[in-house]
Amino acid sequence: MLPGAELRGVTLDCADPQALAGFYGALTGMRELFGTDEFVALTDGSGCDLGFQRVDGYRAPQWPGQDVPQQFHLDFRADDLAAVEELALELGATKPDHQPGDGRWRVLLDPAGHPFCLTSS
């Protein structure tokens, strides 16, 4: 039997961990598990938390360009794409012109510039 590793969380680099955690907390309903000026962790009790760490000189990814690569993106399932997109935009996300996928998902940028996707599947 091979040893296994269970994903415990994902951490995003950013300039302001508290602000970005506030955005994702409001978008997902996750609550703060731990927070300092340098790092904030959100949890929903599933065992996979979302973290935000301060990086001096942080540069936002460029979507869809690769001058500053996106490095990764988060995908969120939403029963009502339009409603969740509207909420994300009200919370400070932006919607880039480039939208691949023929409408199967929507790409948004969080307030720190990280791309993330909303999908109904």
C-alpha cells in the first residue's frame, strides 16, 4: 500500500490577507479559523482550508496573458451562476473580457487579481 497525502488547504499569495480573506469568506460562507496581519485561514469544516499570506512586493497575475503567470486558479461550483457572479462582483471581483469555455464556466478575478472560475457542474 502506498502512503497517501490528503489535501489540507490551499494558500494564496497577496498584499493584504485580511482583505482577501474577507472577499472569499463573503463569497463562500467560510469563516476565519486563524488570522494575523501576515496570514489568514478560512474554514468550512470540510478539512480543506483556504489561506492567504502576505507577500511583500506582490504582483497580481495577468489573465489571460502570462507576463505574470496565474500559477493556479480556484474553481467554485454554483447552483445559480448569475447570482454568484453578481455577488462576487459586488464584493470586488472583476470580470475580464476573455471568457473561454463557451459559457460552461465564468472566469472572474478576485480583488488581488487571482483568476477563479464559477461553474454549475
